[in-house]
Amino acid sequence: MKRIFSLAALVLMALSATAQNRVKGDYGYLYCHMSDRGEYTAYALSRDGYHYEDIIGGDAVIDPKVHARIEGGQRDAFITRSWDGKGFVMVTTDMCVAKSHKWDNYGIDLMTSKDLINWTSVTFDYRKGTSIFCNPQAESVYKDWSTINRVWAPQIFWDPNYVWENGDKGGYMIYYSMLNRPEEKYDRMYYSYADKSFTRLTQPKLLFDWGYATIDADINLLDDGLYHMLIKKEGGKPGIYTATSKQLTSGWGEPVENDYVSFEGRKNCEGSSAFQLIGDKTWRVAYIQYSDNPKHYRICKADEHLRNFHDPVDIEGVTGPQHGSFMRLTKKEYKKLQKWSAQQKK
């Protein structure tokens, strides 16, 4: 009996030590994305992962003027369930090209919600330097934060193993690309940790540097025990590639050169987001094909190892699809958003 208990305890410890975003729901999918009609966050719902219906006609579900305190625009929305399953967290790029007329920005917005409709937020303006972080005394990646040029496309990964200075365990790894032109030659991937309240953020650390610009990373843990990352290479041979690591914040090897989203030919693609269909071990990879006019937001298939990309099709039913993320929903959550949408249209 003692041995059975020990084995069970070890299994539970192993499971609890795995970094992974919480997945729940077997009814449908939420596509949470930046709208191509404007720099705001929009929702769309789907039962099959391919055919969607806009929530409130594809208009903003969150007021960017309230929550994007730097530039009044929000791009690249990434959403997932909170660590305890009792709510939701979202992170966006605080950026408004329409206002600034340049592809630079200075920070990100961290948001929390209990119902997917009402959100509270904290904005981090990186130009203010280390004082905005909860560990200002830590070693800094930059000498001068006031010259920062980009803080792009943040995403979230729950890590139960992260230990805070006071001994508390568990944090949200926020990973994103940054560029500070006076101090580095190209965009590189960094990461910070946010606490369980999703209001405090650690100073960034370098995730990896392959010697050329990389943006739009998307990390998932697969059954092989490896973290798999989709990422856009802007240097070397451009495109969306994959890389793997045994650890979340280190050990990222060079991308797999012979297996990438190559079937779009010379068309430029970015903003990849991988998700699994309900009851299916294989993957779907969504991305924006931005060199076309009009643009195409595509969903292709990949195998259970997040390899062998094939059969791309356009997403259907979404007004202005752009860089975003996908999350499974319960029937109650799905119907609630439909009802809210109908009420907003009246």
C-alpha cells in the first residue's frame, strides 16, 4: 500500500511540475485576435475550428483607449485560462501604427477577466526603465531603456516551477521580441514572469539569440516532453519555422531548416498560433499571409509532432482576421458570448 501511494505521489508531482497552459472545454473555439479593420481586439466563435461567427460584428470587445495607456491601440492578442481555471488572462502589444505612423512601440498590456467580457489591465511602458518591474535591482539587459524601439507580440505560458524571491511558486512566462537599436542589431526573443495576479512583471531575460531577427514566437508542450516553438525568422531564410527545447526558458536549438511553412511560396507569413481540435492529437497552425492584397488568414494542418505542415485554407466567417490566438470553450462560455453579442447589437 505504501509503495502504491509513493508511485501515485510521484506521478502527481511529475504532472504538477509540467509547464502548460490550462485547456478546458469541448464545445467550441474562441478566436481572439487583432482586427485588421483597426488596432483593437475582436472575438469570433467556431464549433469546428475553421468556420467562425464574429462577436458583435467584429467590433472591439475591449476598449483600447482604456486599456492601452501608451498608444491607445492593441495588437496581437493572446488569451488563455488563468492558472487556477477560475478566469482568463490576455496580453497585447500596446501599439497604434495609425497614430504613430511607424512600426515602433514601447510596451505591453496585461489583462485579467472572470467572464471574457469585463477586463481589468496593467500597462508596462518599457521606456520608464527598471522601475516598472518588480525586481528593479536585478541585472538589466539594457543600459538605457528610454531608447527602446519595440516590444512585440507577447504570449503567455504558465510555469508552476517558477520560484519568486519570497518563495512562492508559479508564474506566467511572458515571452516577446524586443529591439533597442542603440544596443542591439536586430529583434531578439526575451521573457519575463508575471505573478498569479497578472499585475507584476520581472525584468526581461534573453530567451535565445540565433544571430538574426526573430519575432512572433508560439510555444506549446507536446506529448514527446519537448517544448515546440513556432517562430518567424526575419533573418537567414525568412519564414515560419519550428524549434524545440527540453526546458522552457533555455536550450532552444536552431530551427528545423527542412520543415517549415514553405508552401506559400514567396508570400510573407507571420503571427503563427497552434491549437488542437477537440479529440484530435494532430495540430492546426493559423497565421496571417500579409503580403497579399487583400490579406489571407490561413489555417494549415500539422501532425501530432507539430511537423509536416500541409493543406492550408482560409479561415471563414471572420471580419478582418489578423494576428491572434485560439482557446477552447465550454458550452456555457460559448452560449454566453453569443448572448452578449446579440445584446450588444440591439
